[in-house]
Amino acid sequence: MPSEYAFVLDRLPELIQRSDVAAEAVAVDEPAHAAELFIAAMVWGYGRIGYGPWRTARVFASNHDAARTLAEAARLVRTKADRRPSIGSHGIGLPA
């Protein structure tokens, strides 16, 4: 993870819940915010599993435009879906 996003870890609650991440997802509009949300989602999704930080760092290391790509993906989901994604226990479900 790039050092400029280290503050995200300090901002997260001690016990992060899906609702903490989902509440932020609807407001993604800037690349930096998309990157912050991605990091929070990875923390929630991987928890203390050791390869979570490695996978997160790999996304940023292999794509210098990762933040912009994440913001564009969020924009596409918002504008192209017929309805908001539903978040279930097994992940995000998008309309068919």
C-alpha cells in the first residue's frame, strides 16, 4: 500500500463491519476516496489474514493509476446498474 494512504488504517474503527465500508461506497467520487475505500474493503474482507496486505499492495504496485481505475469502476457501477448493488453475506450482487 502506498505510504500516502497509511492514514486510512488509523481512521478505521477497531472492529470494522461491512456496513462501515458500504456506507462510504455510495459517495465515492474522487480517485483518492476510491483508493481509501478499497483499502478499507480489503481490511474488512481479509481481516488478519496475512496475504491481504500483500494483495492490496500488489494492486497499487502493478497499476500506477489504481486510484483512478477504482473511481471509474465505482462510477460505472453507479451509472450503469438499474439498481444499487445489494450487499449480501457472500459479497456484492449486481443486477444481471
